[in-house]
Amino acid sequence: MKNFLFVLRHPPHEGMGIRESLDMVMTVAAFDQSVRVLFLDDGVFLLKLGQCTQNPNLKPTSPLFAALEIYDVEGLWVEQESLAERGLSLADLILPVQTIRREEMAFFLATADIVVAC
């Protein structure tokens, strides 16, 4: 079994990229691989409560995040500094997550066999 880490750095509703990234996360998890997801930079907005898109062609992504538990994704992580720099707290997020400090990031990334930046 490989340890996968998906790093989501882009804001929501920026095209289909996030949906494709989540599809990749769920596909890897469905094949019994160890999967963690890290929300970094503007990617923390993906977990923000009360999102709505101005584009009628884009569907909300929050139901997809709720499905991650079904796929046994082992951990959802957010970088503390990314939250703080964007005026967010853990209470603003749609799912429970674990936090990591920027200074711990190198070690965290090194624990993964495969890192996928999305």
C-alpha cells in the first residue's frame, strides 16, 4: 500500500479542476490506498461553510467532501497559517480537520510516498 497525499491549493469554483481532483482522491482511496488531503493557501476556501457559486454551470463541491468519509480518506488537514491569513478558523469549515503548522510541512510531505499537487 502506498501513502498518497493530495495537496489542494486552489479556491473553489475555479473551473472543473477541484471536481477532477476530488474524483482522483476518491479513485485512489477506492483501491485501498492510504489517502490524506491537505488544504493549503486558497485551497482552505474549499472547506468554507456557506459557499455558493455565481456560475450556474458549476455544481457545489461540498457534497463531494462529505463523501470522502465513505471512501476511508484517512485525514483531512489544513495549514494553520493558510486559515489565519484568510481570516478563517476551524469553526468556519464544513468538515472536521486536523491542523498542521507551516514549520511542520516538510516533514509532513516527506511522510507520503506520492504527493499530488492539485
